[in-house]
Amino acid sequence: MTEKAGRKESLEELFARLKYDFDGVLREFPCLYELEEVEQEAEYHGEGDVLEHTRRVCQSVVSGPEWERLNERDRAILYTAALFHDIGKKYCT
């Protein structure tokens, strides 16, 4: 995240600036790259690794019809939830 006029950029500002582009967001949260090393159970998630699953979840969130009706704060909350929903799988899978 960057600083704007002496203050940290909010998540709403960050995501809006990056236009919710997953690769751009990923560069801001490098801890998520570790999810690429975590394989998923094929029975439940055929995408392969957790990072790819997370990418698809985030893309699905922003492409859904409800997305346009959300305000910027709610978009940032929903996207953050999608982005980090499987963050703990590295430690329990």
C-alpha cells in the first residue's frame, strides 16, 4: 500500500486504483504467493493450487451482477474476504 498525503492508502483506494486486477493486488500482498505451493483436494477444487482457486474466486466476485450495486466500501470488504478466505490452508492442508 502506498501513502497518500502523509496517510496510508485505504483498501478501497488501493483496490480502486488497481481496478481490482488480481495480479496487481497480488503484488501488494506478496504473502499470498505462498498459496501457490499448496495443492487442493481435486474432489472439491479442481483448479490445482490454492492461489489459482483464490484468483478464480476473486474474478467471480467482481464479475457477478451484484458487484455493480455495491458501494466502494462494501466492494473492498467483499474482495478482501475473497482474497484471504483460504489464507490458513498453508498451515492445515
